[in-house]
Amino acid sequence: MTLNSKKTALVTGASSGIGRASAEALARAGFTVFGTSRKPSSESSGQISMLACDVTDEDSVASLVSTVLSSTGRIDVLVNNAGLGMFGGAEESSIAQVQSLFDVNLFGVMRMTNAVLPSMRRRGEGRIVNLSSALGFVPAPYSAHYAASKYALEGYSESLDHEIRGFNVRVSLIEPGTVQGSFDHSSPEPDAKMAEYDAGRAWVHDFYEKSKLTADTPEDVASAVVLAAAAKRHRQRYTVGKVAWQVSLLRRLLPATVFDKALRQQFGMPGK
């Protein structure tokens, strides 16, 4: 068996959007790239080899990682991009629906990470790049469950980075704001909608639709992914886009009550 001498990157959720853009950017940067999608596919697009993987299935994850290691002998970079959105009132989703969200956005990341870490530790090097969100540091109305999954991802990533740093394996977080095309087709509707939240949910949906007119592109996020994958000096966070940077800065500098009021005004929320 002839193993590839180039560095190998594995990108989950690479059939479209940020995942596809990241896979393409990593290929241009010189990586051998494997991308995943939930549906079986033997398709290879350009320099990207697409493989089937369901990050919610332990056996599927194990099979994927085994296939990549058999082909190249190494996984240098894991990009955990596969994810779902969920927007609605916190009261409007069943616990089962929220568990399904966490199974992709958090536990899927853990499954993938646990599967690749042994080979990274043995080789004494590796990068894990986790796709978070600006909602992972500033939760907004009607995004409670999605924000919770990203807050959890941020805590997991920081703790993990401490634990595996001694093996020369590092973890980075990518924190974009609104991204064009993000979650257009993959975000489930709340499964227990309530009339009391109809107006607020519609307002917030319209807000995000309008914000896409000036939103960052998947390619903007992909550039940060490549930086995290290839940078000689590790950075824990890459906040992507003008809006995400501004929100991050204001969250740190403004008094909590002032920031809270500004956020509510931005989203047209009633009450104080």
C-alpha cells in the first residue's frame, strides 16, 4: 500500500456551504482532502474525495476514519463542520428534538474527535478545527437550543485543547456571524409551535433573512479554517466577519445591562 505523503484533512458536512468551501480551500492549500456527507456517494469533486458518514452513528464514524487512514495513513486536520440550526422559542421544541440537535452539533463532534485522536496522538501532531458560531458567545432571542449546543462546543473544545496539547495536538474554534446560505435547508422547524411566539419567531426569521444580504460568505469562513489548520502558531479562536467581531468586542467592553438592552433593541424585543 502506498500512503500519501501530503498532509490529510477530513471535513465533515462538506457537500455544500461552509464545509464545501473549507474542503476546496484546504485542497488549494495543498492538503489531501476527504469530505463527508450523510448520503452515500462515490463522487469526487476536483481534489476532494467525498465519503458517506453520519456523525450521529458510531459505526459510520469508525468506518469513515478507518477508510481515510487506510488510504493515506494519516489524518492531520479534522474539521468538524457538520451541524444543524434550530430557531424558535425555547418553549417550542420537545426535548427529543433538542437531543437530536445536540447529537449532531455536539456529540457528533465528540464522536469524530474520539475517532481521529488515537492516530494523531501516535504521530505526535494534529489540528482539530471546530465550527462554532457568534451565538456560541452571544446568545440571541429564538436561538436558545442552537446557542446552547455551541456554548457546549466551546467549553468542550477549550478543555480538550488543554488535555491533548502535550501530544502536540491543538483545537481551534471558528466563530462566524451570519453566513450566506447557512442552514437554509437543514434547519428544522420547532416541533411544538405556540401561537404566543408566532410574531417574535417571524420577526427574527425576517431579521436573519435581511442580514444575509450583507452576510459573510462560506469562503470567508473557509479562509479562517485554513489558517487554523496550517498556522505555525496556534490560536484558540478565529472570529469571522465584521459583525461577529463587533459583537464580540461590545460583549467584552460594555456593561452587561447596556449590552442586554442593545441586543433587545436590535432584535425588536418587547419589555425592558
